[in-house]
Amino acid sequence: MAVPKRKTSKMRKRSRRANWKTALPTLTECSQCHQPKLGHRACPTCGYYDGEKVIAVASDKKKEKKTKEEKAEKQEKKTEKKQEKKPEKKLESKGREKGD
Ligand SMILES: [Zn+2]
């Protein structure tokens, strides 16, 4: 393993790090919704890349929520039916208690 001949002085280290700079990411305009987006990435606003819908976006989730609510309503109806059936099962189990 290569070993440095001398310790890097505080000044040398600090003057090297003084040249670290942040750079702004290069933004391009989305061809679908004309919002700024990162190059070579799907648009976070509309979810399109190269003219095709690639990812689901927050605006799509609103549509999904409606379908989920419908599903939840269906499940509630099912659970209501199950609750009606459950007391009958309990009665059956009570009949088995202590036959001896
Ligand atoms: Zn877009």
C-alpha cells in the first residue's frame, strides 16, 4: 500500500477543500407538461418519459383513492355479513363444551 511521505498540513487540506463548490442540476423542460425536470429522467409532475406514461404521480393517486374507497365499502358489506354469521358459529362451539 502506498504511504504518504508527509502529513497533509491543515492549510493544504483547507485550501484544497476551499475549492469545493455546489453546482445547480441541469434542468430541461418536460415535453408533456412543460414543467422543469431533470434530464434523462421521468417527469415527476406528469410521470411521462419520451412521450410514454412511465410512473404513477400524485395526481394519479386521487383516482386510485376513489377506487380504494369503493373497495372499502365492499369490504364493509362483507364484514357485516360475516358478523351476522359469527354468532351462529359460537353457538355450535358452545354445544361441544364438556360432554363428559
Ligand atoms: Zn411532465
